Amino acid sequence: MNRIYMMAASAALLTTAMAADKVDFVKEVKPILEKHCLSCHGDTEKPKGGLKLNTKENSIKGGEKGTSLVPGQPEKSPLYTLTILPPDHDDVMPPKGEKLKKDETETLKNWIAQGADWPAGEVLKQAKKEVAVITPMAAIEGPKQIWKKIVGNNKITDAKLMKAYTDYIVGSPTSFEMLPIPGGAFQHSGIRSLEFT
């Protein structure tokens, strides 16, 4: 009788601990699936392997190789097991691009172990890729910096004190030669790339 009581108490504690750390699908799982999975397994006409992961029903239904999600059993859910394979394994998911981080695979594992709660009607869409926006002013910053380096920072204005010199652009194998010209200004004789041997 004591043994049964201890097992029941342990199960109750485990259930309470799991409930306290319940994985939030919308905040934790959805971003992982939308970022890493839906480019190949989204709501397209021909998803890879016939597998759509945009709804819970489609994830359980699976594709050509069967189900991808077995609620309560992460070890039987390819949605999790294929993400923890070695990066060079033929079946690792995602096959290209950034692999899931350890905390992301643990989130999937815990979510599936807790029953894979997926709010009714929640349909996933592929995350939009972030694109760097370059404004016209930002696009000319590089050339402006080079112009400053070549001409703009010259403090010597007396032609008698000016001497020809060669300078380099930091972080680049490019050099330029500066030659004095009458009137107290410098003129660059051309930018050339250095050759390293």
C-alpha cells in the first residue's frame, strides 16, 4: 500500500512540475517551426516529402514517410528526432541553412512530451526573412569615407610643404598615391590594388 501511495505522490509531483514549466506553443514552438520548417513543409502545393507542418492535423497526418508528430512521445516524433541528428547526417532537419539550437530542440522535445498542445485553428505561416534596408544616404557613406581619407582630412595647404605619399584604406588591400599640385591641394593619382605574393 505504501508503494502505491509513493508512486501516486511521485506522479502528482511530476505532473505539477510539468504543468509549471508548460511549453507555450504560440510563444515558443510556433516561431521555431515557422523559421526552420515551413520553407519546405508549409502550405504549398507540393511540400517536400508530402509533409505539411502548418497545422497540428497535418503534422500528425504526416507525409510520404508517415507521421511527424506523436503527441506525448518525442522519441517517436520525427519533428523532434530529425532535428537532433548530427549536422552531416543525410536525414537531419532542416537539411540546409541554420540548424536548430539545443534550447530549440529541447523546447520541441518538452512540448511533444507534454502532449503537443496546439491551439485549435492555429495555422502556421513561413517566417519572413529579414532584409537589410539600405537607404540612399547609407549607400554613399562608403565613398564619402574614402573621399575624406583621400582629400578631406588634408591639413597642409602650403604647396611648398606638400610631399607625395602613398596611403592605404584600412581593412582593404587598396592603396592610393597623393601628389601635390599648385594651389596648395592634393590630387590623387589613382587607386590601385596591392598584390600580395
